[in-house]
Amino acid sequence: MTTLAVTRRFDLTDAQWAVLEPLLPVAKRPGRPSRWTKRQLIDGIRWRVRIGAPWRDVPECYGSWQAVYSLSRRWQRAGVWQRIVTGLQVLADTAGLLVWQVGVDSTICRAHQHAAGYPSAGSVKRKRPIVRKTSARFLAVLSHVGRRSTRLAGAQATRSPRSRSFAAT
């Protein structure tokens, strides 16, 4: 097959295509040949992923955007991209180009967002009332002041819909 001249700066070179082409799936059924080569379509997918543009903005030199998108989705659903990455990793590993070493840098470890603001063991607890609500009526208002707690027992607290204050009735 004749090679396609590299039309863009970041398109696959002939050497890269020679490594990638054997990893691509073979057509299972005969049919009308595509207007665009697999190399053009893959370059279109690579362009779209690198730039981050919408599919409709893929340049025409890579084929129609519908063809580029449909190839990308078909291969994603069939797991072809994962097989290509695995095949490239195997080739690079056998050539000694990969070093399988895990490194952890403790400076990038972060606490979970829910861990922020929790009071420590020696800190003073907040002093704000806790309101309990059952069956759309306030039954009790607890006010915690340090270790002492006072309870407005027996009195039903009602709240007007517009105000934040409570009135005992």
C-alpha cells in the first residue's frame, strides 16, 4: 500500500504507522471500501483528542467528522483501543523501553474533601441549637452550652414560615 504523505505536523509518521498498523483489527466482512484510509481516520481521532474540539470541527483532510466519530465509537465499544494500547505496551516492554516502577510522592497525598473542618480532640465544640423535627411539628429544641444541656420539654415550638425565630406555644 502506498503511504499517505503527512499533511499535518502531529500526524503519524511512516515509522509510527508501521508499528501501529499490525495492531489494527482486520475487516471481518467484505463490502464497499471506505473513502478514507484508516490512517486518515486515526489521525482525525488523534487530532480531536489532542485539540479537544467538537467532532464537527475535525478538518476534512482526515475524512468526514461522522466517519471519524463512528470509527472512534465502534472501536471504543469493541475494546479495540484497549487492545492497541496493550499491544503497544508489550512491544515497548520487550524492547526494554518501559520501566515498571511504582513511585509515590507523599507531597501529593490529599485528604478527602469531607475531612476538612472536623474539630480536633482538644478543640471547643460549637454552641448552636439543634432542632429535631418529627411529623412536620417541632417537638423539642435542644440548646447545648458546653456540657450542660437545657431542653424545652413540654412546650411545642412553632415556627412562622417567614421567620427564623421560634416561639413556644
